Amino acid sequence: MSEATSQSEPPAKDLIGSYFLDLWLYTSKTLALKPETELKSEFEEEGEESPTALDTLNSSGGFSVVGPDKLSLLYPNANLHGHDVGVVQANRPAPLKRLLYYFEMYVKSAGAKGQISIGFTTSAFKLRRQPGWEANSYGYHGDDGLLYRGHGKGDPFGPTYTTGDTVGGGINYATQEFFFTKNGVVVGSVYKDVKGPVFPTVAVHSQNEEVTVNFGKDPFIFDLKAYEAEQRDKQQSKIDNVHIPQDASYGIIRSYLQHYGYEETLKLLDIAGKSTVPPVSVVPENSLNEKDGTYALNQRKTLRQLIKSGKIDETFSTLGNWYPQIVQDGTSTTCFLLHCQKFIELVRDGKLEEAIMYGRSEFDKFKKLSGFDDLVKDCAALLAYEQPSKSSVGYLLQESQRELVADAVNTMILSTNPNVKDANLCVHSCLERLIRQVTACFLEKRSLNGDQGEAFQLSRILNSGKKG
Amino acid sequence: MLTHPDLSPRSGGTEADRFEKIFNYHAIISSVDLMASLEDLSDNLDVNSLETDDLADFAAMATSKKVITRVDWEKKLNDVKVRKEDMNKLVMNFLVTEGYVEAAEKFRLESGTEPDIDLATITDRMAVKKAVQSGNVEDAIEKVNDLNPEILDTNPQLYFHLQQQRLIELIRNGKVEEALEFAQEELAPRGEENQGFLQELERTVALLAFEDVTNCPVGELLDISQRLKTASEVNAAILTSQSHEKDPKLPSLLKMLVWVQNQLDEKAAYPRITDLSTAALEDPAS
């Protein structure tokens, strides 16, 4: 307990403080709008729009008719030659930032000659030709089951298809291929040798041919989710062969527990690690990393417990005893975070009058902090609701907010370690740095690949493999 | 060599401009050996007066890899927001899958993270694992059946490996007669059904043929690693029967990091993490 009065300089509060303020602001913006659905869907996060209907602006000279729902296509007249194909693209190109894209076409009627096709074309495509008959286009044709990719002669590919069949066209960004399905079964795939955005495309060419298209509004005949899982597994098995040092995970977990001050868990883990067979190779106790890792471990654990139980007054007094340098500047970010938390706890306990008085006496001195306005507004908004936890600022009453404050105090204490040269190193645990690196690398790799494919998503990893 | 008037220091412009002109000149006359050109260039220029960015640009041109400076990379890193809850979940998942029950219980209290599996089932699973690791295979089999009789029923390979381990332990303890009886009654029938089992059986029985068992061709069967292999197999089967993934997610994440860095290395030079235990960034090779 007597590590209290350290001789070091006041900690680099600004850097650390502003990091946590920014984090709170970010949370406020992303969570405040939708209290129930915490995370946007994977695809919303990427900000790309998907095709939803057939395009009616760029028509192909009127050879075909798009239905009023913009999801059906009819070829009413008899065709005369190869340049009067009734071909229509989707209203938007296929989105890039995902593993797969897919859409389906149902053949309502094969008409006179069943010259229907499904495929992908670019924006430069001549909208009078079958997809696949021109460069930079791909088409799987129903009358001959061939795949056309850029010229008039097709390659043997799959079965023919006709009235009553459902065919699908997809893009696999990981393998850079187009793939096609018939009635729920993959018939084949072909290398995607075209750069830039491509439009899902369907075409009809003989009299009375009629098709409908599904861009995902209705369930697909093809089990896309299962196929996606299959493709991910394939990627995964390449990754599984990578070699990592044994016990690397164990070490990172230990380091995490040390960093955030989970002292009791760490003790039990160390005991268990010694008795596994074979015993885990533990870091020697005197190494520099170990000493820095366990700096003020007991104090940090204690303070985290206090904050997580909402005992903010006690937090202030304990900090005042042990680390006065952290709270001596009453206008620091740490103090701001703690005062806000005290306010939140008072609201949680239903002591609204006390909360108002507290806010009035404390908040004013933080006016100079950036983000102050928005954050104080969020706190104050709690007072407006009968059931604040269900409101747009309900996130403040969740454990995650207490966690944020606890992490901020934890980092401030770590920064009082005289051995620490760079305060920034105290902010992120080793695990966090690894996750940031893998995320950034995947994003960069994707960006160098024409922005195609999915990003690294921790939530996907965490939720994978859950059955039932 | 560089006698062209445009390329002499007196032609004016910044050092960077001159660098660019010389570079392009070389590119035109000998598109093949750009690296040699660069060496030539550095002999004739005051390289110290060039900005880091200029150097980076030209390095990129020479090697056709995108160069990302430390500063830019750190900006990208700062844009990544990692949720504390998600990290806590990763930790809990590790503790639970690896069977550190007490640590998992404590972590639940200290962090408020809920485990994704009933902690009570971990104790049972660890008891089985420990029994195999200590060579008490009969005990382990009994425990597995208590936990869920379907596990061994639906897993003939696992059952065979457990029986094989029993045989190994009998041989290890010098109980030759008992071993032979066991092999004939319990294992031989399995061997008849399955070629792979038969081969394993023959290998195991071969232990009896040697005086110096530890140095014989099948000596590895007596090694502790064989027990660990079997223990691991049982552990995985129990987890699977409980609809839980048999491997923790963290090692997979680490492998992804190594993999994606290797992939990215082909197209870019950027700060890498080589030491997973410190996650320290190394400046891009310049």
C-alpha cells in the first residue's frame, strides 16, 4: 500500500485522458442512437449499398419490358438477330466489401427458345447483347448451358435450364471467381478476370420469355449461408497451418490480466499453469516485463473493484491516498470521468435531486475539455426519462461505462511507473495491439486488392462455431 | 557519368527534383536494373537533404511495393476500435476451453464476463483429461461414460485409442499376461473391423517383443506425449459433444495475424509485429 507517494513527474494525463474521452465520444455516437441493437450489421458497417431492383433508366432499346415491381423481365416480341437481346442490369453494382455476393433468377417461362441468361457485366456493356458475348462480361446461358466470357463462343459449364428453374449468380471475392447455381446446387465457377464494379445482369431473347429476379428480399433457393461457411473454412485451413510459438496465447492472456489488474484471476491461472501437463513455460519472475506488468497490481485491482461497484467517493479518496498526482488537478480528464460516473450512479440509485446538485457543483470546471458539451449533455439527458436505461443514453447505465472509467484510472496508475518511458504504451494491452494490427493489415490488404473482400471482424470470430 | 546538363547540381531545383529527373533518365535508358541505378544515384546526390517521404516514394518505385510510414500506420491503427467486452470474451473463451476452471470463475467475478459454457462441466472434463494424463485410463473411461455415454458410442476411433492407451499402461507396468489377454479380447476384435486399428494394435503389441523398450522402434508409444495425445482427443470429443468448439479462439487469431502479415508483405512495406508476446511494432525495412 505504501507505493503511494512516487517521486515521478505528474503523469502524461493529457494523452491518456484524451484517449478515453475520445473513446467515450465514439461510444456515445455509435450506441446512443440505437440502444437495443448495439452493433450495426456487418454490412451496414461497411457503408456499401446493394442492388435491390432492376435498372429501368438504362434500357436496352426497349426490346424487353421490366415489370412495375422492377423485379421481373419479359420479352414480348419475336427476336430478329443477335443485337436485340433484352438485357437488364441491376440498379447498383455488386458490393465489394464482403466475402460473397449472390442473387437469383427464376425462369417463369422459357418462351419460344429459352434463350435466357444470368451473369455479370460492367457499366460499359452494350445493352443489346447477351452477357458474355462482349468483353468484360460473363453469362451462364440457359439454352445451351455454356459459360460465355467475352466472345461469341461459350465453354462447357453446366446444365441447361428452363421454365421452373431457379439459377443464381455469385461472386467469391476471396478466390476472385464468379460462381453459378441451378436449383440450389453449384454448377461451376470461373476466374473473375474483370476489374472494377460489375452489375448483376439478366437477359431474355425469344418471344414470351419471362423471368423474375431476387436480390435478397426473399430467401434464396441456394443455401448461401452454408456455402459462405464452407468458403470461410477453406480459408481457415490455410491459416491453421501457420506456426505460432507454443504457449504464446497463455503469455498474452497473462499479460492481459496484468495490464488490466485482474490480480486474483492471474494468481489462479499461474497456479493452474504450473500443474498442467506439461507445465506451461512461465516468464521468470525477475524479468523487466514481468516487473512492469505487475506494477501496482494490487492497487489497480482494488480501484477497479471500487469503480465497478459504483463507489466513486471511495475511489476519489483512495486515489487521493495512493496516487494524489492523478487527482490533484481537479480539472483533469480523470476527474471528469469520475465525476460523471458519480452523477450516473446517483441517477441509477434514483437520487435525482442529489444528482442535479452534484452536476451543478462539479461539471462547470471542465468546460475547457473537448467533447465536454456532448458528454455532459448525455449525462444530463438521463434525468429526462422515467426509464433512463431504455433511452438513447441508456448506454451510460451499462457496465461498459463503468468499465471505461475503470480502464482510464488503471492506465493512469500504470503511467506513474517510473520505468515507463512512453505513456502511450500504458493505454493498450498486448492483446489489443495484436487485434488492432490484424484488423489494420486485413484492411490494407483489402484496399490493395481493389477494396474487395471482407474485413477482419472480431465479433465474427467470437460468434463463429456457436451451435444452437 | 551524369554529364547531362539537366542533371548537374547547377541546374537548379530541389534535390528531390534532381533525384526524380535522374531516376527517370535511368528508367528510360535502362529499365532493367533500377537497383543499380539507385546506387549510382546515391553516389552522386546529397541523400541527407532528401525528405523521408521522397525516399519512400522512390523506394516504392524501385521495389513496386507500397511503403507505409510508421506515422501513417499508427493512424490506421488508431482508427481501429476494439471493444473491451470482446477482449474479455476472448480471455474467458481461452480459460474455459483450456479448462482453467478456478481462473474462469474468478475472471467472471473480476470482469463481469459470462462464460459461454457451464463451468461445472469443465471440472468433469478436466477430471477425465487428468486421469488419462496420469495413465488411469479405466477411470477416465468410466468418467466419460458418466458424463455422456454417447461420446464413446459415437466415437469408435477415440474408444480404440483409449483402449490402446490402457494396453500401453499394462505393458509399461510389466503386466505381460494381462496385457496379452486384454489385447486379444478387447482390441483384436476392433482390429478385425478396421485396418488402421489393426496396424496400431500390432505396433502396440510389438512393445512386448523388445528388451529395451525405450529405444525400440515403437518406443514413442511409452512416451508421455502419447498420453497427452489421447488426453487431448478425449478433451476435444467432450467439448464437441457439449456443442462447444474444441479449440480456443485466441491461437486462431494469432495465426491470422501471422498469415495476413505474410500476405501483405508481398505488396507493402509497413510496420510489422514479429514478437507476439510484446506486440511491438518494427519500423518498415527501408
